[in-house]
Amino acid sequence: MKFFNLDKVGGLLGFALLLSLFALPFVSLQPNRIMPGQSIGLLDAAGFSTLTPLLVMLALTSLLSLFKTAIRTRLVLTALTLIMLMYTAGAGATQLLVEASPLARVSLDAGFWLAIFWLALLITDVAIKLALRPLPRLALVALIVAAVMALLAFGHGDNLSLLREYHNQTDFWRQALRHLQLSLGSIIPALIVGIPLGLYCHRSQRLRNGVFPLLNVLQTIPSLAMFGLLMIPLSLLATGYPLLADLGIRGIGAAPAVIALFFYSLLPIVSNTALGFDRIDARVREAATGMGMNARQRLWQVEFPLAMPVILTGLRVVVTMNIGLVAVAALVGGGGFGTYIFQGLGQTATDLVILGAVPTLLLAFLFAILIDTLIALQKGENA
């Protein structure tokens, strides 16, 4: 095979994958959920029969990553390696706990998490090389997520400390729903207000000069400071008007979280809406007018569809930002996955922190992929 067929990016990622798994601890055997434990490498984390399929998959994935050929095979092997890695971690935890005390825990260590990161980059690299269209790209992500969820649903990782923390939290899915409610509950009003405001800013330079500095100031306020500033007036309103308190508008809880996230959402939506309309060629508007369209028809049938990809880009920024900020809202009683993060920090329980952090990251990633697909379809890319 010619030297020029070598894939430098794939080879580097494959090397980083192997280095992470064999040079760093794979799991950690702890005496209980909060005390530090003994670091264990991959080769010592499970028996030979459990490790063999993973080692074979790692060898094939790393070897094929060196070359620019068999790209589709690389994609399948890399995805299977990801699934096999998670299966091996669960099976290894079961074996390590056989002779351990009932309180012992097996936590995932740096080698596992870095390996997941490198495998995700390898899958992304292969998807880029294949130039996957929007819908197949979304289907690939959905298939991998479904495979991981199926693996967990069959109980293959139940002996991992992270999954034990999950089973101990009876309100996990209620907090997940709360996280989505707070995120979307702030985004929908921001879209209702922000898109018309962005359109008016496009049409009026004076309004733009007044609105954008104000929104920039709101964006620079730290999230904790914003929550604190809102607690006082909301508490006074709840005290003065008991009906508002009955409706849930109080100094703590969902109200300050939703209002703060609404303020943070305005700038990306307003600025991207104005930018989307700014980029429309004046000749397009003239052509639409020449075809007999009035102002309303031109707006909805021509201008708005052309500006939509830029508006969706702003929505992508808002969604990923809000999903992360909702975690901070747990400090003011907002709920969501941030509850587990701060509980874990207070108890020095690392896996409880991870139980809140990983779903937050996954939610942001999945919504970003979904909106990226919508943007690509809006731009007219083939499905």
C-alpha cells in the first residue's frame, strides 16, 4: 500500500486510543462510594475471555485507522469497538466485585473516559470522510445511542458505580424532564420575542443601536449573579401577590431559572435573525416584488426561508448554552441534572457528579446534532 494512503488524522486518533487504554487506569476499585480506591488497568480489569473480543476490535480499528481505505468498514468497526468497550467495563466490574465487600464500588477511570472521547472523534472523522448526508448522519447517531441504551437496559453495566448511583436516584427521569422543561421553557418565549425583534432590528438601525448594547450587557452577567438578582424582586412579588406564588413565581425554583435563561437566549436569537435578513441579496427582494408579491408574501415566502439557516444557527447556540446553564439553576432550586452535580460535590461522590454531568452533555450534543441536521436540510443539502 502506498505511503500516500496513510491517514495521519486517523492514525493519530488510533494511537491516542491505545495509549489511553493501556497507559492509564481503566477502572478504580473503591471500598465505598466516596473513598478513593485502587486503580486498575485494562488488562487486569477483566478475564481473558471477556477482554479478547475488545482487544481484537481495538487492533482492527487502530490498524484500519492508519489508512484512507475501507472507510465504511472503519465506521462499523469503530462503532462496534465503542459498544464493546462499554460492555467490557460492565463485565469487568461484575468480576472485580465477586470477592469484594458489599459496599465496594467499581468506578470508571481516566482510561475509559478518554477512550470514549477518542472513539467519538474517530467516528466523527470517518463520517466526515464519507461525507454523510444530514439524515444518514442523524441516523448513525441515533443507532449508536440506541445500541448503548439497549446495552444498559439489559443490565450489563449495573455493577458499575455510575449505574448504582442511577438506580439509587428514584427521581432521575423526573429530573430529566425538569431539565428539558427549564431549557425549552426559556427558549420558546425567547423565539417568540427574539425573532420579531431581530426582524425590526434589521429594518431599523436606530432600534439596533439601542437593543444590541442592552442584550450584550445582559449576556455578560454571570449566571449565579443573574439568579441572585432575580430572587429579590420575585420574592417581593410572591409576598405581595399570593396568586403569583400559587402559580410558582417565587424567589427560588423554576421562575428565576426560566427568566434568567430567557434573558441569555435573546442575544443569539436577535442577532442571528437580524444577520440572516441582512444577508439576503437586495436583488432577490426586487425579483420577488417584480413577481407581484406584497410585503407580507415577500417576507414569508422569500425572506424568511432564506434567513432560516442563520436563525437556526443562533437557536443551536441557545439550546446548547441553556442546557448547560440549567445545571447551574439547581443552586436556586430549579431542579434538573444539576441537582446531582451539586449533591455529588457536597458528598464528595464523584459518580453522582458524573450522573448529572454526562446526561447534560449528551442532551446538548443530541440537540446540536438535530439542529445541525435541520440547518443542512434548510440549506438544500440532499437528505
